[in-house]
Amino acid sequence: MLHVLFFLGGLIVGSFLNVVICRLPAGDSLVLPASLCPECRQRLAWYELVPVLSYLWQRGKCRHCGTAISLQYPLVELATGAAYLGLFLLLGLQPKLLTSLMFISLCIPIVVIDLDRQIIPDQLNLGGAVLGLLAAAVSHTAFTDVLAGGLAGGVIMLLIAIVSRGGMGGGDIKMMAWIGLFLGLKMTMLALFLSFVIGGLASLILILAGRKRRKDFIPFGPFLAAGGFTAYVFGPAILAWYVQNFLH
Ligand SMILES: [Zn+2]
């Protein structure tokens, strides 16, 4: 029963994250006006806003003007639902489940917005700082470690931004700072390492596949999210595996 609740809860949060993704970069209010079709501005009824199902029932089109609805809506809802269910199965009911849900709920809109527009809105980074401190309080992490993680994340990204001359933006620096608050110092180091390994491999694949050229800009927020979240959930297991296999 709880499985279903976590999945449905994730779908509903995902539906709100779609609002964040559409409205935050444009500077629009997250609450008002009520949901409209972006094309014909027709106000949508509740049965047109049911996560995933409305999209399927309407065959991906607005009921009023017939304009295709972006596949991004059901995909964000499904991804959030799957993440909530997956984290519940992985972690069970414990404080870390709550903080992991907060972490992933920030990462999903950041990844989509950064891929789409190459920006990370300040409001999301600020929200990350608030939730990161809250997560530290929930998990009783030593406050000095929380601050050290945030500082290390921000400063290291700042240095990389300076050295790479614009390869990283201010949004990436701020994002790694709040990820550091969630992680503490040790896991922040692992997160940076993982982000650059994943980012490097992904860039290499994109270049080899001819989708990007060497000098093209590739948004880094998705890699910080991937490295940071992996370190947050699997970090202790990864470090234990490393110590066992390489430090004997
Ligand atoms: Zn319409």
C-alpha cells in the first residue's frame, strides 16, 4: 500500500515540478493564474490536470485547441513518481528517505531547466540551501561538517570556473554549494569526483556520436545532480567498496 502512495505522491509532486519548470525561468508566479493551455490560454479543469492519465486520455493534445502537449509533462511526472517509489524501496521509512526526497525534488526541475535553457534559477539554488540546512538538522550532521561541505563545494567550483574560463556558470557554483550542505565535506569530495567523471564520459559520448563539438557548451547542472545525488544515497557504499578493493 505504501508503495502505491509513494508512487502517486511522486506523480503529484512531479505535476507541481512541471509548473516550476514552466513558470520559474519566465519569472511567473507558481500559484496564479490557475493552469492554462500555453497555446489557447483556456483554463484547464481538474480532469485535464491528472498526472500522466490526462495526457494519455487526451492523446497528448489540448482538448480545446488541439495543440500537442509537450511530452515533457508526463515524463517529469513519471520520473518523479519512479524516483519516489525507488527511494522508498531502497531506503524504507527513515529520516534519510525524507531528505533524499527533498534532494531529488530539487534536482529534477534543475536538470530539465538547465538542459532546456542553460540556466539554474536562483530560487531553486536558494531553496536547495534552505532544504540542505534542514536535511542536516534532520540527520543530526555536525554543523561544522555541513558548512565545510557547502564551502568546499562552492569554492572548488569557483576555482574550476576561473580556470576553465566560463566552462561553469554562477548557477553551477551555487548549486554545488547547496549540494555540499546536504553532503558534508567527505561526500562533497566524492560528489565532485563523480560529477566530473560522469560529465566527462557523457561529453565524450556526445562528441563521438557527433551530437556536440569539442567547443560546444554542455550544461553541467545535470552532472552535479547525478554526482551529488549518487554520493548522497550510495556514497557510504561506494567508499566501503573502494576501501575493500583498493586499499588492502
Ligand atoms: Zn489549447
